[in-house]
Amino acid sequence: MNYGIYKNVRDAAWKCLVECNVCRLPVSLKKVTEHYGIKIIKNSSVNILGPSENGASVLHENECFIVFDDENTIRRCRFTVAHELGHILLGHPTREGYNARTIDKDRPQIESEADVFASRLLSPACVLWGLNLHTAEEIAKVCNISITAAQIRAERMDMLYKRDKFLISPLERNVYEQFKGFINNKKIALGE
């Protein structure tokens, strides 16, 4: 993904955190989706997902819904909901003649963007940095994401720690300020 697209996706996740006044981890996806008027539905209630689909964002009668496969672990479900939220907030188009966004192997760029959005929403770098989290296990526990997603995030965080370029963007500083109370309380609880 080119840096310009990555930056726009990352900034969209930060903007979402600020607009929804999210100030603690794990991020409350219920709070975020309610802010945007998006309903979350378990697939076991509607049975619309195909066998290899984890989730879909659906537009029905001018209402947005996110359907997720509730047979997955809670951590996987959280990432799926955040991924689908990314599709919606990034303005990704639905397939022509089809009202849902699902895994689209013909558009890997869009899927990658939604993954980056989900990762940055659920585990914002400046907050992980503020908490001094480094390992996948630490990130998975605090952010309530899968160990796989946390491992990918830990690898990216390792690069960010080496560059030491945190709080450069005004938007990132806003996110950090919003989480500052949580960060300080967590550090006190950990005895730092």
C-alpha cells in the first residue's frame, strides 16, 4: 500500500477515535457503531454469510448493518466488525448489484485498507507507545484482539519504536490526549 493511501486510512481511524470520544482500550465497538448509527448483527440471527466469510457490511433501506460470524472467537469478531466499519467509513463501494461488502479477492487493495483501519482503530500506536507495550501477548490482552492481529501490530510497533516518531501529527496528538487518563491509570496499576 502506498504511503499516501496508508496515511489516509490511518488518519481515518484516528478521526473515528476522536469523533467517538474513545478514551480507553479495548475500544468499545458498540460505542463507535452507535455513534455512526450502524447496527451490528450476529450472522446466527440472519444467516447471510457464505462459508468462507467472516463478515459483511450491508446497506438495507438506507440503514447500515455489520453482520459478523459469531461462531468465531470474540477477538476475531472484534477485528471483523472493525474491518467492516473500515469499509463503511472509508467509503468503499459495494459490489455492483449487491448491497453487501464481503471479502473481495478481486480488490485486495480495499481489503488491505480495511485491515489497516481495523488495526489502527483497535490498537492505536500512540496509545501502545504510551503504555510501553511491545509484545504480541501484551497487545492482544490490552486491545482484546487475536494473537495473529497482535503479532502483526507488534511487528509494526517495533519499526515505530526504532524510528521514535510518535505524536508528530496533530490528529495523533488528539488521540493521545484523549487516552492520557487511561494511559496514566494503567501505568499506575502496573506499578510504573
